[in-house]
Amino acid sequence: MKTLSRSLPLALLLGSLAVAAPVQAQEFKAGFVNTDRIFREAGTAKAAQGRLEQEFSRRDKEIIDQGNVLKTATEKFEREAPTMAESQRIARQRQLVDQDRDLQRKRREFQEDLNARKNEELAQVLERANKVVKQVAEAEKYDVILDQAVYINPKHDITDKVIKALNAAAAK
């Protein structure tokens, strides 16, 4: 009998805690943002892409033109090589190899420069997007916003809100 009277207050305490716990628990609110979509669809990302195209289009055209010239020269050499003198053929072959090496170097430098500028532009877009995500999260009282997940229920995706806010901020 004594053990029953000791365990009764403990059972009542545990029971009251079990009832009170759900009342005290706060709702956890999570959201998701798709950064790839932001980079594709946001006005600031499209403007950055336009700046990159404008900045690098001339160099890209020069490299394409130089490649076409080299291709034409190589085809001409292949046609004329059998009738050329040995020394002339070797000299033209070296010249074509040098031109090809120069073209490959220019392509590599172009790609490195383009990638560096693209990273700069995307970093700026991402910085603006992160500020907007934080504003949306604070305004709508989200506890966490994820940008990578295996699965997300579409009702938790706030990407459209972020894109609209970014576009509205860019229009100002």
C-alpha cells in the first residue's frame, strides 16, 4: 500500500506534464528556396547574364574567328602538303601548330576570365537573394530556410516570393 501511495503522485505529475507539453510546444516553420531558379529567373540574375554577354561577346567572336581561320588554313595545308617541298611543309606545319597553341591559350584565358566574372556576378546576386530570404523569413516568421534538400513539399517553397521581392527591389 505504501508503494502505491508513493507512485500515485509521480503518476499524476507525469500525466500533467504529458498534457501540458503540447500546449507549450511551439510550431516549427520551415521553408525552402531554390537558388538555381533564382539564378535563372530573377531580374538581377538576368541582368548579370546580359552584362557578362556584353563584356565577353567581342572576345568570344575573335576566338571563334581565329578558330575558323586556323581550320581553313589546316584544310588548305592538308590539300597542298603532298605537292610541297619538305622544308616548306615542315615550316607550315610548325606555323599551324603555333597558331593552334595560341588559340588554345586564348580559349583557356577567355574561359578563366569568364568564370571569374561569372562567379563575381553570381556572388552579388546571391548576396541580394540572401538578404531578401532573410526579410521574407523574418516577415513570415520562419524558423529555418533551406536551399538544398532531397525532397521539399511545394507548399514550403518560397522561391517565387524571393524572386518577386528581388525583381521589385531591382525596379526601384
